[in-house]
Amino acid sequence: MTIASFEDAFRAGGGGCLRECRCGRVFYDTANSWDWNEGELDALDANENATGCSFAIGEILIGGTSYADACDCWHAVASRYVEFFDENAERIAAYYNAERERLQRRLAEVGAAAAAAVEAAAAFDQAGGDEAT
């Protein structure tokens, strides 16, 4: 797995005009038309902690923490995850295969219970819907 693959997998959806990263840096889109408040864009341009970008700013979610996709601080965190995934690929695959089997068994149980309920309802309806019969 590469950082690019990780980014694709953990991207949280669309982008916006502005995002503050977990590290505190602020990223804003200078290329698209946004409804900036008066003076807001000038303040961002003057903020040395803010970086203008030529694209909408997206979000990367890693372990419940939000990062701006334009920031590079999340790369070190992602690299640790990628290393873990790569080193444990067989174990992770075994885990997901076991989970799939468990869920398939549960689905079969739920399906059998639903089929029994449908049969009981049909028998009830055939009997005229009277609980006493």
C-alpha cells in the first residue's frame, strides 16, 4: 500500500474552502469561487499559519482524527498504518474472512427466523386472523 492508496481509502469526502488541520495549520482554497466574508480572505493571506491552495481542501480521517489533505503532517501517521497493514496483511485478511463467515452465519440465522415469522403470519391469515383459532 502506498500513501496515495491510503489517502484514497481514508479520504472523508468532498472538499471545502477552508480547513484547519490537526497540527493547527490552516489551508484555504484560492482558486475556486467561495462566499468569503468581507476581509476574511485578506486575513487568511496575511496569516503566516495559513496556506493558500489551488484546490478545495479535503479531509483525511485517521483513527478518529481529522487532518487537512493539503497538509503533510498526516503522512507520518499514515506511514505507520501502511507499515502495519503491509506487515500484517495475512492476519488482517484472516480477520476479515472470519468476520465475513460470522456475518454469513448470522444472516442465515436471521433469515431462518424471518422465514418462520412469515410462515406464522401466513398461517394466522389463513385461519381468518383470529388469535383464538
